[in-house]
Amino acid sequence: MKMFFIRGLLLFCQAAHSPQVLHSPQVLHSPRADLLVLWYNVENLFFPENDSLPGDEEFSLEGIRHWNWYRYRTKLTALSKVIIASGSREPPALVGLCEVEEARVLEDLIRHPILAPYHYAYLHSDSPDPRGMDVACLYRPEHVGLLGWSTLPSGAVSEGTRDMLHAVFTFNQSDTVDLFLVHLVSKYRGTGATAESRRIQAGHLMHCMDSVQRIRTHSILLATGDFNDAPGSYSLNLLQSAQIGGDSLLRAEPETSLSQGGTYKYKSSWSQLDQAYWCQGTTPFQLSARILALPPLITKDELYGGLKPKRTYHGYKYQGGLSDHLPLVLRIHRVLPRSPAGQ
């Protein structure tokens, strides 16, 4: 489904292709005053069968990691529990994921017995990533309405980078959110060697958000994802001073129960790689964020001390964790007007 404003955005952002997969039951959504969004880098969520891409061989049934159906289903079960646990009363209406290999993974996830009662649908399109790692979105049609969506090229960087995902949802009947999900270039070749690529991608994200704001001035704009660098770094400092349609782009400062803070730990240092930037425009909403440091998601750091995320593998040794990142929970909540004095 594409509306005229989506086509306008594609013109601004020069999208390379149209969406390929949409699983969307036709259910009318009910009003919700707040909107809960979960972002999670789920680290190597591969479907066990091997395909034509060479990057997934070690996560196949015959691969060096001995990735099998039991381990795959164990990871889906753990992820389903995280999604449920991220909401205090109701699971999130929107879930952004990255490092998802393909649509079959999402099909299995939303049909998992833990998630099936909540009737999630998903948005996904294969991107040029050489390992098949994509960004995807789950949403609950009972609580949000999908107006349109598309994938966008991540900017003028080398071939084989993940696409961004842009989707437009209504909630609370008349409120609208433009959601951008991103997974910027990693530091696999070193921080300095890849910083310029992330900087280009960050600028491209700003351009796309600004293009949307020119079309819809009353929509909340929210960009969240794995930015693969710390806030204020060279690659991301454009976002610190960005103006979207005349409004400042704001970064959500997350709360965390971990004294170190951050969603990712490299050696002894925690870093806030998973971030959220937003522009509220004329809407009466605020954005709050927290890092979801559930006990099953963290483990003792024997080498550097303290705690660290519990990964599925430690090196090539299977340890049954979920990810090297911690989830980020975002709540868009309405600001109630103050009552006149004396009333």
C-alpha cells in the first residue's frame, strides 16, 4: 500500500526498489493514547537452511557454528519473551529489529505461541547486505494503522549496506508517526575507516526525515536503530544539531538499571550504539526511553568485570544467549494540558 506522500518521499530519497514482503491481517486498530516502540539488534538471527548468499554458511545446519533448529527455536522463544516483557501491560505496538536474515524468520516469530495471541504483522524487504542481514518491523494492526511503507537506500556508501525502512502509522485514531529504522555501517574495518560512511548515512537519514516533514507537518518523526557509533561522535554529530523543518532533532536519553549504561559493551566500555532521534513538530507528545536490561539478557563479564550482554555464541561456543546488544524501549506519550489555576 502506498500513499501519495510515500511516493513523494521516494522521489526525494531516490529509493532503489519497492517493498517485497507484507504480512498484514485486515484488523481495525483501536485507539491508544501512548505508543510503545521496541528496538532490538537481535544479532545473527538466521534461518537454519543455507541459501545462495555465502555470508550465512556458518549459521547453516552444516556450518561451523552447528546452527540447528533447536537453537533457532530457542532464540525465537527468547525473543518472543523479550517483546512481551518490554511492555508493562501490553506488548509494544511497534517492534524494530535488525540482523534478521529473511521473511521466514519473521513468519516463525509472529506465529510463535508466545506472540501469536497478539496478532503481529511484519514489514520486510531483502537488502543488499552480503550476509543477508536486514532491518524489519513488527506491528499490531489492532492498535496501529499502517498508511504506507518503503525501504530506502542507506546513502551514498559502498555497495552491500543495509537499507533503511520507513513506515507511516496512525495511532489513537488521529495521530501519526513516521518511523525510520536504521542499521548503519559497522566498524568491521575499524572506526576511522568506516566513520565517513556512517556520516554519509546519517546525513541521508536527516534528508529523508526533512523531506517527510515538508509533506506532513503534524506527524511525529522517529528514527531509531543501531547507529554503530556513540552519540556526538564524528559520524553522528550532524544529528546533534540537525534542524528538521525548522524544529531541532532531539535524541532520547535512555534510563538504564545498569550502572555502566549503554546497550553494547566492547571490552570494558559500554556504549550507546542503539539510539532514538525524534522531532515532535506540533504534536503534544514526549518521548521517553529505557534500556531493557533483563536478567536473561546479561551475564557476568569474567574478563573485564561487571556485566555484559549474553550472546548466542561466545566465539564459536554456543552459550544460549540472545544478542550482543540490549533492547531499547521507547514510549511516545501524550502531554496532558495543565488545568487553569484554581480549578
